[in-house]
Amino acid sequence: AQKITQTQPGMFVQEKEAVTLDCTYDTSDQSYGLFWYKQPSSGEMIFLIYQGSYDEQNATEGRYSLNFQKARKSANLVISASQLGDSAMYFCAMREGGARQLTFGSGTQLTVLP
Amino acid sequence: KAGVTQTPRYLIKTRGQQVTLSCSPISGHRSVSWYQQTPGQGLQFLFEYFSETQRNKGNFPGRFSGRQFSNSRSEMNVSTLELGDSALYLCASSPMGGTGYGYTFGSGTRLTVV
């Protein structure tokens, strides 16, 4: 079974609007961390936001927020006020328990339209 | 503060050759992980080094190997290259830590095997 599922291969959003990128995960560990990364065409993976499984509040970082629904095992990324520079591939990732590696989803290609 | 540096950025090799990629982590970071990114398989974990020891290894053949030096710099080597080894190879560094420690990625090395 896929540990991280991103069901939206591609998304379009109008500049200045908000967009939600979906991510569901599968783990039996009680302790885990969820990450979102942005990958522009240059290839570098840019860290956006992190949510720990025991964090009671949804994580926020500037225009990025993570809508964490633990019972549903979902960790959707919300980007508010989209900018043209937000056009990139977005990856959801998970680190389980004491594991030291990340498991990535297949990514969502976001295109921001002017 | 300097980020994660990967060299070279681009590489073209012939089938059967071997290749060595280099990763210099953020100063003070002692853990280095390697990931392979291909269009077909997505992002896959290769291995992780901490204090010059391989701590974890992904599901890759023995042709893929790595090492870490006392200054935390890491190299990965791929021997007997195959066409399917063409990929973006990403390195990530992280400090020693518990839940929530972050990973910082480099810009990657794009390897093309012809």
C-alpha cells in the first residue's frame, strides 16, 4: 500500500487565490512527522512546512498552512494568496517513528495563472 | 549560512562506467541522506549516513554505495551504470535530533546515462 498518496497530478490556480493540495498517509506508528516540500524546475527541494503527529495545532508558515486531520490521516497543504513564483511541483512526505528517511508522495504540479 | 552543496550539477556517463557524486552538508549537520528521483519511480531513499556509518539503506542493488567522511561530507558511487540509473540524485542533510528535525536538500546532480 502507498504510504503517501497525492491524488492530484496537476492543479491550476489563479494568482492571489488560495489553493489546497491533498495528501493522505498510511502508518501504524503513533509518532510520525509530515512534511511538505516545493520543487521548482531547478530541482532543489525546498522545505515548506512540518507537522508532528502529536502537534495539536495545525502548522503555519507564512502563506503556507497544513490542514492536519489525524483521524482521516490527511495532511493537506493550503497556500493562500498564490503567486506566480509558487508554480512548482509539491511533495508531501512522511517520516515514521524512529526512521531516519522520508517517504514521498508522487507530487502535485501546481501552476499559478496570471 | 551555506546550504547543502552537491557536485557536479550535471553529469553524462556511458553504460558500464561508474560515477561518484559528492554532497557537502550544512555546517554542523552530521546526517546525510541520498535520494534518487526518476519520472517513473518518483523519489526513493537510497541510504543515510551519520558519523561516517551507514545507518539505513533503501531497496537498491549493491551497485549503489556511499560513504561519509569525518567532516560529514558524503559521496555516493554507482558502478556499472545502467540506462535506468539516469535520474536526479538529491542529498539531504540534517542535524542529530529527535522528532521534528528538518532535512535540507541540495539542488541535486542530474545524471544521464547513455
